[in-house]
Amino acid sequence: MHGSVLPAVQIALTLALIAWMITGFTPLPGRWLRWKMFCRATFTIVQLTGTTTDGRTEPVNVYAHLSPGSFILGPPQLQAVLDHLTRSGRYERIDGTGRVLSARREQRLEVRASRVVL
């Protein structure tokens, strides 16, 4: 009797775990980052172009200005990096478009004249 109960319990627990894992990745309201590990994170995907003081334009990689290993960048942090780049004189202005992904929703993001606009 005990020999057959243990495998049945193991099978039931395994199936429950598999069902829980599958439903953890299904889309619900918010669609992005539903998994618990990312539920409070906000990610910014942005493509920026900087205009230098002599009028040239070049792509701007904001992640190159973050501390090593940092990859979570919300709008306030993006604005801080943009402020640093313009105050340092590296760029006269920065423009671009992108998206902000969070557990709540996905939003469009624009950077106009070095200001983040949601």
C-alpha cells in the first residue's frame, strides 16, 4: 500500500508544478514581465541619436554610462543619464523613441530635446 502511494503523490506534485510553471508564463493584463522575478522591474528599450556641438549626429548608447552589470533602466534613470550627457558637453541635444516595459503595461516613450516624454 505505501509503495504505491508515494509514486502517486510524486506524480501529482510534479504535474501541479508543471501546471504552475506553464501558467506563470501565460499572458495576463500587463502582458510583459509577469514572472515574479521581474514583477517590480521597469525596462526601457530606446534608440537615441545625439547631436554634437558641431552639428554631427551619432547613436547614443545609454547603457555604456551605467555601472557594470546594470541593465534595468526606468524613465527617471534615463533622464539622469541624458542630463549628464548634455551637461558634460558631449551632446547638445539627444532625441529618440522607444518603449517602457513594466508589469503594469507597455508604454511608448519619446526623447525630445534631451527630455523623456511618456
